[in-house]
Amino acid sequence: MNTLVLSPAERAQAAASLARFVDSYEESLSARPILPDVDRDTLAKLLAEPFPAEGVGVEGFFADLRDRIVPNSTTVAHPRFLAYVQGPPNGIAPYADAITAVLNQNCNFWQLSPAASVVERSVVDWLAGLFGLGPDAGGILTNGGSGATKDAITTALADRRPDFRERGLQSGAPPLVLYTSEEAHRCVDKAAATLGLGLDHVRHIPTDDAFRLRVDLLADAIAADRAAGLEPFCVVATAGTVTSGSIDPIGPIADLCAREDLWLHVDGAYGALFVLADSARETFAPLSRADSIALDPHKMLFTPLEAGALVVKDAGKLRAAFAFSSSYLTVAEDELMLDFMDYGPQLSRSFKALKVWAALRTFGVDTFRAAAERCLRLAARLGERVAAEPGLTLLNPVALTAVCVRLDGRRDEEYPALLAQLADEGTALLGPARLHGQTAIRACVANYRTTEADIDLIGDRLAALAEA
């Protein structure tokens, strides 16, 4: 008889195979290629072959994993994977994710996931507390920072226009305008497009020499739009721009938003969790004045994908934007629990909070503080090396962990080949960057496995390429 339950022997086989896989992968990380030598024939066959009527079983699945999946996967946990703001998963993550799959809690209304509701509340309260958002703060875990920013802008729209849920942007009121910097993440534009604001109503404010939004030009743009009969409603500042890691002047922006009655959202998906580092804590203190903050535990808390978060100063406004009543989803309210379906767009939601909670419980907050501090220190080390090296130009102040390097005398069209060479030879996977019209190589230290030796190897290789 066909069954979807593994026998005791199959469970033992699967558990042993998983343990061997986790151990062997961990032990071999530094020796693995960062980018795979993709076997296109294997992947083409994988795409074309039909799923079997008779299953391949546990042994067949792990054979597929060993022979076809892992060899064609990027080694994101490699210590010199520095192309993106994506760190390796922490050590408890595979086990937390497995437990999440076993429990399969639907984190929509609390009756389906009582413990999960409390765990998510605990994680959200801790995240909001890092920024001093106050006693009315709350939030929700999301699929990432882009989703968190979209949900924040949705909340800002509902707060600005009380009839937004009923009439959308069709109320006949003046068109709403959103402001952000020219260095902001593309998720701001995507949110404006998908929410119906329209890209014509997004203002990309120029930045200063350190790639931070210019508050004087922001004030001018707001005044010009008001004079034109438009309605400014929201500013999206950035705490860690994706290219340079720059931090917009949040305090002065908050002052302007207070004067102009504008919602202040901070995209902190890259940088805000560096608040954990003692050396950066004061830098992020002004975020306490934000109405909402997007965060990414799957970056600097090294949680496996997906785990973003949105925290807001007034949780009631988040609920007002997203809560809908349904008789078939109604259960008695409980002061200990939250129905997270009322705080975001999803109904079916996975137990994302468990892997965040598990890591904080297993390793302790101080371990993450040390990891954040270490990443900042390693990036500063690389930045100092680049700045001192003849033939290399540092294009950005190293505010966080992004280091953008230009090789003197190299044409823009040479950079893709340089990046490919660095990856193919095993030096590092670095990324492209473009700042103020200049093309560069970008290293982003968001990896707790990276060492001083890794940084020095990269610096030596860049110097050799510059000399050549």
C-alpha cells in the first residue's frame, strides 16, 4: 500500500543520511568551490525528466542530493562569499528548520499555533526593543526586507488615507508622493509600482559625497510638490544602502518628517541589525524616531532564508491596515496570543520565528554582537588596505561592511571579466558596484566565517591585479 509515512527503518536511514550530509558539508566548506562548475547536462536532464510513478525512496533522494543538487549549488557559506549581503546560516539552523517542518504550524490565528504565536511575539518584541520604539510597538516576520518595506508603505497609505482600504487611490484626493534616495533599494520602486502609487510619484533625492540622502534637497522636493498641489506622505530612508552601506541622516530626516507630518520608514534590511555591535549602537539610535523599520534576520542574525521583519512604532496602525474579519477564522481573543494574519498580507504563514528564536536561545545575544563587530572590523581592515594601496581607489567611506574598489586604469567593460577571474581562481566571489558613475568591485563582509587571512588574501590579489 502506498503511504506518505516513513517506516522506522526509513526514518533511521533518513536521519543518518541527513547527519552525514550536514557534517560533511560543514567540514568541507573552505575547500568547496564558491561558484559551482555547473553541469548543464545534469540540470537539463533534471528539468526534463518526469517525476516517477514509483518513488526512488530515501536512498534515492539522498543520492540525487549528493550527485545532482549539491555539486550545482553556490557555496554561500564559504568564508570568501562576499558578493552580497547574505551570510551563512548559523549552526542550529538546519535543525530548527527541520523541527519547523515537523510541527508545520500555520501562524495565522493563534489557535493553529499557540506556542508559535508567543515565539513570534517574543522575537518581534526583542527586535523592536533594539531600537527603542516604545511600549506600543509591534510587528511581524516577513519573507524579507522587500516585503517588509512594501507592508510598511501599505501601512503608511492606510494611515494617511482612512478610506484607503475601501477606495484605494481613487478617492479624488491629491496624488500622494513618496521620497527616497537615489541609492535606495529597488524594493521601494517595486512597492510603489505594485501598490498603485506609480513611479511618477516617487522622488529619488540626490545624495552627498558619502552617498547619503541630502536633507536640504528632500525639503526642497517636498515644498515643490506641495506647491504643485500634490500630497507628500512618506519618506523611506536607508540604514545601509545596498551598494555602499551608507546610512542616511536619520535624525535630521525625522525632524523634517515631524514638521511635514510624513511617515518615516527606514529600510534597515542591510544595516540596522549592526545596532548589536557596541561600536555602531549610537549610529542607529535615531531609528527610535522611525514609524517603521524593515529588518532582515536572514542577514546579520544568520538565519536561513527566508526571515525578514517589519517593526512599527504603533502596532495598532499595522493591524488597521491588514486586519479583515472572517467568521471561519474567528477564535476567542487571548491577551497572551496574537493573530498574525491581522498584521500582514498572508494568511498561511510558516513558523519563521522558530529559527530566529532558536539561534538567539542556542548561541546567546552576545555571540551575535561579537559577529556583527567582527564583520565591521574586517570590512574596515579591507577598506584601509585598499585606501593605502597604489593602483587601488576606495570609492566609498566604509560606514558598514561594503567596500567598493576601483582598479586604476581599468576600463568599465573589464570589470565583469575581473569578477569572473576572482571567482574562477577561488580568490573570492565579489560583486559589481556603480557609484556616481564609476564602476567598481564590491566586497561585502556579512559572513561570520570570514577571517583576517581571507581579507588579506583578497587585498593581496586586488593589489596584484592593479599592479598588472
